[in-house]
Amino acid sequence: MVVSSSTNLSNNKKDFINLNSQPNAGNKVKRIKQNGQIQIYQSSYRGSYSTIIRDCIRNAALGRKVLLVQLMKGGVRQGVSNPVSLCGNLLWIRSSNSYDQYDSNLIAENDKIRNSIKTSTIELWEFCKKQLLSGEQDQVILDEIFRSVKLGIIDEDDLISTLENRFISGDVILTGTTIPKKFLLMADQVTELRS
């Protein structure tokens, strides 16, 4: 048992650190960032993440700021410049030009389409990075992020660095069908969804 009394307190000001002061060479105080967990949802097939979308809508309705980004799905007039806002707290963004909008053979044969898809996905990823590093969101969902890594659109090391340096009070949720081992080791929770 530990007993504390006012007589145990130090009267010496050297025992205390003023956290409001600017750090200098003699004061090596490091600010600790409060981050939520990294959660990974894996499924054997694409399009199986309706529970995640349902949960992010519920969180937004409860007042949390949520960012849902579908990196490999496109929509009419979508992209960073045209996000959909729901419940006042959910920002839902899809790629302005995605793999789902074209036949895979056409993508393989047409450099212009392939480059357009890559450019719009990278633009979306750059937006996501800013959000993860800013701390403005309470929850961030990066749907099919691992597919974009597998296709070489998003650099694996860039994703790892961003996750390690994130500043977000809530969870970061990553989804995909094939998860690289490095990310499984980083995750606080891994969930396999089955049909």
C-alpha cells in the first residue's frame, strides 16, 4: 500500500517540469501522442465490408468525426474535390477514376486510363495522409488500401510511415483481401470476415 501525504511533496522546484515551456537542450520532454488502434479487416472477396460502413455511419451519428475513403471504388463526380457528407460528421470519398469503372483488359491495354486511375488514387492517398497526420478525424477507414499497395499505386513504406506517425484519437481501419505480413504485425486487431 502506498500512502501519500502533503509532507511527502517536494518543495524543490527542480523536481517539477514546466510543460508549458518550450523544450530546450536541457529539457528533453517529449509530447506523447494519443492514438487509437490499428484495426485490419480481411476478407476473401471484395465488397464484404458493409458492417464497417454501417459502424462508421453510426459513429458519425453519435458525434464522432469519421473519414471513410474507398480507394479502389469510384463514383459519379467523386474524388477529393467532391466528398459526400453524411450525418454532419461523416466524410465519404471515393476515387474520381477507379479500377471498378473499367474492364481489367482495357486497363491493361490503355496507358491513359491506367495513369488516370493511378493519379486519382494517389491524390486520394495524399488527402488521407494529411488527415491521419492532422488529428482532425476521430476515425479513419481506408477501404481496400492493401489492393492499392499490391498494385504498386501506394508505396508500402509510405503507408507504414504514415501509420506510425499518425495523430488520431480514434481507430484507423484498414481493409483488404490480401494483407502483407508487416501490417498484420503492426495491427492491434485483425478480423477475418467470412461468407
